[in-house]
Amino acid sequence: MIENERNCRHEHVINIARQMMTAARTAPKGKGVDVIEVALVTGEELQQLSETMLQLAEETGMKFFIRDANNILQAESVVIIGTHEHAQGLNCGHCGFSTCDSRTEGVPCAINSVDVGIAIGSACATAADMRVDTRVMFSAGLAAQRLNYLEGCKSVYAIPVSASSKNPFFDRKSPVQTIK
């Protein structure tokens, strides 16, 4: 049997993205409390994610959303990682408030935010180990958050995943000369 890499690439990249999700899940968590959610976006939902990013570009005037919206369509899949809002009760002050109870509604617990960052790093390290291309995008994460792909999560980030002859997430061209 001869199996051409072009014929199995998509399946292979999806399997790596699943390994990235496992790496995010098993990444260390502050205080040992797991409040992150991880999912894989493919198919029609990937197109929907791109369309929502275009809407965000229109609403905000931030043109890089257009570039990123087109960029994720070059990916085989997108891994999304976010956190539920859950104060860890440490009264550490890292969020800018002296106690967890004095924290203003909507201000994220710094421990939760760090947990998302560690999970992202772990997922990207797995991707690098497997020699696929990625890029961390808050823009696609914001669109995923708007679409509620990770129900109830805040601080959502996205990691598009690709395996092609040239990394589509490098040397990206902006849709306009200057980004506001």
C-alpha cells in the first residue's frame, strides 16, 4: 500500500489538534482548580468563526480582524481555550483588588487568566513537537467567545492549526496599509 501524505494530512492535523487539547487540559492549574474549557473548531463552525471576525472588524474598525478572519480559513482546524470566571479565594491582589470579594464584576481572576496562558503554551508546545504550524489569536478567540463556543467562558483564545509547505500564519499581509 502507498499512502500519499496529501490524502491523510487533514486527519493527521485533526489528531494533533486533539493532542493539543489534551495538553491544554493536563497543563498545571493554579491552586489545582480546573476552570478551563477546550474545544476544536472545524467545518461550518470554522467558516462561522471567520464571518464573526469580519463582523468584529466592521464594528471595531480594527482591520487586523479581516486579516485573521481570512487566515483561519487556511487552517485545518482551530483549538479554542477559555476559562470560566471563578475567583480562587486567595486574596492575592494580582487582579488589582486587595481581596477576591472586592473584585469588580467582570474583572477576571488573575489565576484563571494565567491558567489559560499555561494551557495555551502547553498546546502550542505539543503542536511544535508534532511539527504543525500554529499562531495564538485573541481575535479568533474573541469571535469564539461571542459565538459562545465555550459556553460561559471568558478570556477565550484561539490557535489555528495547519500543515502546509509554508506556514500560513507567518508573513501575514494586512488588508490595508495601516492598521488603526
